[in-house]
Amino acid sequence: MASPTTIVGNIPFFGRMFAVDQSTGLEDINAWPALMIMTSFIWLAVAGLLGVVMPLVQFLDLGPLGPDLYYTALTGHGAALAFPFVFQLMVGVGLHRMGSCRGQPITGPIPALIYIFMNAGALLLTVAILFGLKISLVVMYPLPVVGVQTGQWSMNVVILGFTGIALVLITMIILYPIQVIKMAFFGKARQELLLSPRSLQDPGMLGMLMAAFVLLIAGIPLLIVASTILGFLYGIVPPFLASWAAETVVFQFAFFIFAHNLMEAMALMVISAVYATLPLYLADGTRKLYSEPLARIALWILLLTSLTSFFHHFITLFPNLPAALAYHGNIMSFGTGIGSALSIFTILATIWKHGLRPAPGLMAILLGFVLYILDGASAVVTSNVAWSFQLHGTMWQSGHTMTVLVSMALMWMGVLYHHYPVITGRQIDEQLGNLFVKLCAVGCVGGAVVMLAGGAAGMPRRFADWGQGGWMGYGTLILIFGLILGIAYVVYAVSLYRSREIAGAEFNKLLVDGGWGTVR
Amino acid sequence: MLDFLYLNGWGAMLMVLFLFIPFLIIFVYVVYKKSTGQGSADSASSGLSTVEWVWMALVLVVFVGVNVISISYMPTVQTARAAVDEANIQQVNITAGSWFYDISTPLLINGSNRTVEVGPVRFSGTSSDTMHSFAIYDPDGDVLFTMMLMPGNPLKGMKSALKGPTSIVYTFDKPGTYTVRCLEYCGINHHNMRDQLIVVAGNN
């Protein structure tokens, strides 16, 4: 098998952006992350194109083809965006952080399996979607089976799609957490790879570890349920053994316990990355947060409150849900807001106390954090039992999902700007980096507010006829802000493509200033 | 005012803006002011611990206040209130399928069995195939409520031991034609899954 460095080097355009610098001796922490990050951006391009298709088909009168195209694009867009783009980007940059902070190589079979399972799984799901499977990002179980019974698609594409989903789940629930745990607790640090040493108690590392355990623990029930159903579809598990897993209520609980905690785990990881990166850009060179204990408390509160706040997914799913459980989900969701409030304070106090050295990467991170708070506000409001009954199933929920994914992607893209010189030996075009942040600010905030407003106006999510309730105005604005966001991503890609090579003293100075230490 | 805040999507939007805009103003101000590279650590840090406590107290007061007030708007509380205030809660049964509603109401007016009177109505629903929802839009286009309708096990002929019909009580206060929509994606004709409910003035 070709090495990841070779594969990156052989890919046109995207490969140029992420070509690994082989002269530094850091290939063991750079190669797999570079390949994962590069591939995540290919998926972003796919997701972006499908994202534009959704509003476009609403404006064009395509007859019966319109809804067909819309629901295909809807399923493909969500599937490409959430897992092979955002999650893979997070894994790539996250593992690079882990490697450089713990002095651990990212080599061996697990990183290879992470890459293969994630992308092969996403590819199989995409092929199934192209052959007619339209089940949306969240599967909508038992729609896949009912779709076969009602002649919407064939059982073969369900099996293909479920196989792809299973591979993606194995990556997120098993392989990635094991790799993080392995790098955190096992193996001896290699001094030449230890660029920015951090203990596991460091707020910049703690969230990474918490996230790995959350994914592992919250994901196992879904993996068991999904494996049982897939085994039944393949004819391996007999119906009487698969029956319990096929219960809609069982699947929904297992799914949302994982899906909800997946988002919270991703939040823990990215907030940790913010805590690690912000101090490196302080004006007075302090390189310390305002208060590390406060930052750790924020992460612990976020972890503890988010774990059981998944009950908010069941407020309208089971209006008969005991009021105490519904309210527990409500209160725990607001509890995550307490964690966020502490993060806000820590970040602002750090900036206030030490000043800021603005750079495109840091500004992208801070903009991503602003979006994260906007999303958090929308999330806690819709988690309130009273509001949930007006908002669930509307564009509000899509606005929430899109905003959380885009905000986390934006923070990781900012962190990637910081890691980029170490991986590639090149420095980004700062002017383009700044333009990316400005365009993102308009596209992201505008898009989020419009989608929330559409939801407030009753615009349904995952709905192929926006004209039905007079919601086309919101659709037009969603398209406009989506295009601005798309342009921002193109600018980001060009900022990497046009990066200039840095070497010798200049490279060392950049790394020292960036808090990496000297590596050459 | 509180009714609008807690029983309308735009009330929710107002709450998001209430939570977000002050944060945005302070965040942008701090980042802009401190982006000059002129860090003044000694003077700027004084009083931060007091601000920390004030900030957390403010967050707690807002969060607790918002949620405590919302309790009286929870459907379970509304249901209990309706049960106490009104002896007769009208019963509407719904069975959803791809892509239709089978609705049975107590009244049959002008041949329509989709009619209820102003007052409390208990909606009890289930699904015969996949996940659907039952959302009612008032004549102005605002969502009054939505509830999801969950089917049983597709491998066991849609019967499930784990669930019964979901139900909610809603009190209508004005006559009109209300639109019913499915808000849970349920397949390629999802957008056409809609119906209507006519609310007429009561005899009382």
C-alpha cells in the first residue's frame, strides 16, 4: 500500500494544499493527518455542491424530478458534511495535536483503518444514495425498511447504505477513541516528535480525552443495535434474534444517545483545542489561559450535563415521556450553557488580561466560537419543553445542526491554520486567510439567523416544497448566505494552495512564535 | 407577553436574540479593543474575579428564570389544567401512514369528520408504517404544536409492546381552518402529507 504522504502527493489540487514536508523528520505525526484532512476537504466540496442543489431545485420547476433531486441532495449533503468532512477534519487535526503534544507517532494499522473505514463507508453510503436511498442524515428508522415495503428504493441499496454507515460508526465509536487512548496512556514519547508538550490535565488536552471516552461509551449501544439489524439484513442473524433491535423505540433511543453525545464530544474536543491555541496568540507572550482550573471546570460541567441532556430529543418524540425526564433533558441542556458561560468568561478574560495577536487562524477560531454560542442559544431554547413543541421538526432544527457543524468546522479550520506550517513546511497567504474569516462571518451568522427565523415562522425542515407555506423568501436568503459561505471555503482552499514555502531560520522563528518549539 | 414568548416560534427567536446579542457585543468589543497588541496585564486584570462571580450569577438567574416560568407552559401542565378546568375534553384519534392522516373527530359537520369545537382537545396518535409527525398550524401559519408519531417494529407487523399512542391536549381559543402537516421526513412524498382541521365555535 502506498504511504499516506505519497497518496497526498498524487492527488491533483487538494494534494498540493497538503503535501507533507518530508525534510523535518516529523512524517510520523504529519502523514496520516495530512491525508485525512485533505480527504475531508474533498468531501466538503461534495457536500457544498449538494448543499446548493437543495435550494436551487426549490426555485426551478422540475416536476416530479424536483422532490426526488431534493431528497437525494438532502441525504447526500448531510452524510458528506457531518462525518467524512467535519468528523474526519476533526480526527486529522485532533490526532496531529495529540501526536505533537504527547510525542506519539500516528502510525500503524489503526490510523490506516480509521481512514479506510471512514472513507469507504461514506463512499458506500453515497453510492446507495445515488441509487435511490433517501433516508436523510439521521436515517429516520424505520424509514429504510418501510421505503422498501412502499417501493421507494430496493433492499439492496439499504444493505449497501447500512454497510457504509456501519463502517463510519466503527470509525467513530471504536477506532478513533482507541487511537486517542493509545496515544494518551500507552507508548513512550519520542522526543523528536514532542513539539508542544501538554499533560492530560491541561485544558488543551483534557477535552480530547473526555471526547474519546464519550464516543466509546455512548456509541456502543448503537453499534450493537445497528450490527444486529445489519446482520439480519445480511441473513446472518435470524429474525427472532434481530427483532428486539428492530423496535423503532429501541433504535431511536440508541441512535439519539449516540448522535447527541457525538455532537457534545465534538464540542469538548474543539473547546479543548481553543483552550490550547488561544494562549499562543496573546500579545504579551504569556501563553497561559486566565485560569486553567476554570477552564477545566467548564469542560467537566459540559461533560456531565451533556451526557443525559439527550432526553430533549424525546420531548416531542414521546409527548407521554414522564414530565420529570423531559424536564431533566431541559435542565441539563441549560446546564451545558453554564459550561459554555464559563468558557466565554475564560476566553474573554484571557484576551482582556493579555491582549491579542490577531492572525487568521485565531480569528477563525474566535468566529467559530461566536457561532458556537449562537448555536448554543438556539439549542437550549429548543430544548426547553414549552418551546420544543413549536420548533421541533422545523428549519430551526436544521439551523441548529448546520450551525453546530459549521462552527466546529470553522474552529478546526482555524486550528489547522496553526498546524499547517508543521505539516507542510509552508505558510498560508494571510490576506486570503483574513478574507476567509470575513466572508465566513457574513455567510455563517447570516445563514444561521435566517434558518432559525424560518423555523420560527414554521418552515419545515427536510421539505421539498418551500412554496407551500410562503417560505420561499427564507429559502432565497439561505441560498445567498450559503453561496457566500461556499465562496469563503474556496478562499480558504486558495489560501492553502497559494501558501509559500518557508525554510531554515524563518521556519524555526514561525514555529517558536507559534508555540511549537524548534524542530529543525 | 409571556404567552407569546413561550407559545410562539417568534418568542423563541426573541429569547435567542436576548441571549446572543449581549454576548456578541461584549465579545466583539473585547476582541477589537485587545487586538491592537497593547496588552496591559496589570491594570486590565484587576477586578476580574468579581466580574467572574457577577457573570455566573447573572447566567444562573437568567437560566433559572427562563425555565421556571416555562413550567406553566409545558404541555403536561397545560393538560392537567385543561382536565381540571373543563370536564369535557374532546377526543381526536389519528393514525398516520405514508402519506396520509386518518383522523376521527367527535363532530361531523357538512360531511367533514375533521371538525372540533373551540376548547380543549386531546390528540392521540400513532403511525402505521414509519416515523411521522402531527403538527398543527393556525390560520396565520404559526405552529401551535407538533408531536411525533412512532410506529412499532417493522419486522413484527408494526405491533410493538414498547409503546402506545402518543397524546397531547391543546386548547383552541378561536375558530378557523387549521393546517395539519407532517414535520418528520418520511419519504419521497413527505412534503405532500398534509390535512386540515376545522375548529368551530362551541355551543357553550
